[in-house]
Amino acid sequence: MGKQKILIVDDSEMNRALLIDILENQYDVVEAENGVQAVNILAERRTEFCLILLDIMMPEMDGFGVLTYINKQHWNEKIAVIMISADDSPANMKRAYDLGAFDYISRPFDATIVRRRIENTMFLYARQRDLEKTIEEQFYEQEKNNKLMILILSHIVEFRNGESGTHVLRVNMITEYLLKQLLQHTDRYPMSKSDIALICTASSLHDIGKISISGDILNKPGRLTPEEFEIIKTHSAIGAKILLDLPVEQFDSPFVKVAFEICRWHHERYDGKGYPDGLKGEEIPIAAQVVALADVYDALTSERCYKKAYSHEEALEMILEGKCGVFNPLLLQCLKEISDILEDLLVDATREREIKKVLDVKDTIDYDRCFHDKNQNMQINQQGYMQLLYVD
């Protein structure tokens, strides 16, 4: 087994040489003479390192800049950082810890103390990672069981809506891709892997309120009347009320709270013209914003008895042009960036539908009866788009 690898980041060649002399017998040491060089090394080889010894005062990018960048890229989840500086002022130490430093060593230092602090840091960091992994595994096991129950319930809702439940699964997948892409752009919405899993699972309940809507309205093979449209729109508030009526100890769980947000507000729009509460911008919880976009994309690209399926390109164009309501510009950017992934998912979904048509004759007959003549030219205005999407 090779030596563990440490990255020393310091603009002083003498300081680096001193640390190398202390550590080289026990560790494999790599040097960086400034923050920019350190970031470039980590961008290419970060999985090699278990620890970074980071100076504060450096040209081009100081230690705080490096720490900030490491946090933004979520590299600190795998690499421990120890700051080493001659400035041991409380303000500097506090800022370093606030930015995610694991320890702070002041110069001048004793070689034995440095070695011991590094050993302790690496040991504690490894123990922390093991503990987090154990907790995460327990969470995912519980999440797997919860997801099974939720999928059964969501399949019941989709069955009443004339669907096989694949809409729920696709919204779940698209939500996950959007959330992961969002984290690459901003730290405005801090989310762990567990948070993402929680939101994706909760997305399966986004249309649970439809269980109270008449099947005649849900499966009407044509344009809804204004009265029917208003009835359909009640499903978001009804779904939220179903969750709100749970016992207090259950409603207080993180999962139910997120599911409530998604159920009630996944038809809100960024310009405030959605429903049921007319929330605007960041008043809409990010979980509801992401599920809303995933829901609309899948609704557009899926066949229903009241509408044809739009192609990936058509759906993307309609969403980006605002024909389906206004969304968070940052989420629209994420949607464009995962476009290739969405197109692949759509190809797979289309292939599955074609196989199902061949295998299930009855469904094929119902499908043909339900759809209008394919040669009919559908002219739908913006309100028509919104109406079809709100049915979904």
C-alpha cells in the first residue's frame, strides 16, 4: 500500500521545504506555490489527496480563496484542510473554520506537534467519513422502503389518471438531474445527497390530490371546460391538505414537509401567475420549483388521451419561450445543460411505450379510440398549453 498523499500550498519555498522535511518519510508530498496552482492540481488529481496544508497569505489566490473554491466544488467532502499561518488572530482562525478548515496550525511550530496534528486530523476525518457513510447507508435503506410504499400509492393515482405510473418515475429522475446540475451553479440552495434523495422521493406524491378528482375529468379526451379546469386545479391544495391532516409528529418529519411543499406549490410560477397561492420568485420553495419544471417537461413529451406527445426539441423550445409558464432562469439554464440526458430518457420511454402497444392489444384499442385523427392540425394558444399541462 502506497503512502497517503498530502498537498502543501504555500508561496514560500522555504516553508514548503520545512514541511516536506517533516513529512516526506511518512507521506507522499506534492507542492503548489500559490492558490491558483493548487486549484488546478485539485481539479485534475483531487481524488489522490487525503489532506491539504494551506497557507493564507499568497499571491493570485489566497488561502481563503482556495477554501471558498473547494467548498463551492464540494471537494471538502473528501479532503481535509489544515490552515498553517503566522497570523493566528481570532478573526483569521474563525474565518478559516467557517470556510470549512478542519484545523489551524500557527507558525512557528514544532515538528512533532505538526506530525501529531496531521495524524489526528486524518484519523478523525476518516472516522467522520465512515460515520457519515454508515448513517447514509441506513438512510438509503429506509428511503428504499419508503420509496416502495410511495410508488405504490403514486401508481394508484396515475392509474386513475389513465397512466401506468411511468410519469412519476420520470419526474423523479428529471428532478434528480436538475438538482445535481443546480448545485454546480450556486450554493444558494445547500443540499446534501440525502436532501436530494428526499426531494426526489417526495416528488412522487406531487399529484396525490388527483385521487379526489373525478375520473371523467381526469381522462376526458378533449379540451376541458373552464369549470372542469378549475376543478383540476384544486388537486394541489387537496394533496397538501391530505399531508397537513397527518398526525403532528408525522407532519413534522422532513419528508412530509418537503412533500407538502411540492404538493401545494408545484403549479406556482416564477412570475406569480401560478396557483393556488400566487407565490412569486424565491417565495416558491426550491423543491417545488424543480419538480414543477420536471413535471412540465414530462407532461409535454408524454402522450395523453387529450394531447399528442411533443418531441424533446419542441418541449424544450416551448418551456424556454415561456409558453408553459415562467420558471427560475437558473433552472432553465440547468434544463438546457442536461438536454442530452433528457433526450436519452425520452428515447428510452418512447421505446417502452411502443413495446407496450405491441404487447397490450386492449390498451392499443383504447389509445386509438381516445386520440383525435392524427392528421388533424392542433392549434393551441398559450392558455391551451397551460390547461393541458395543469391536467398533468
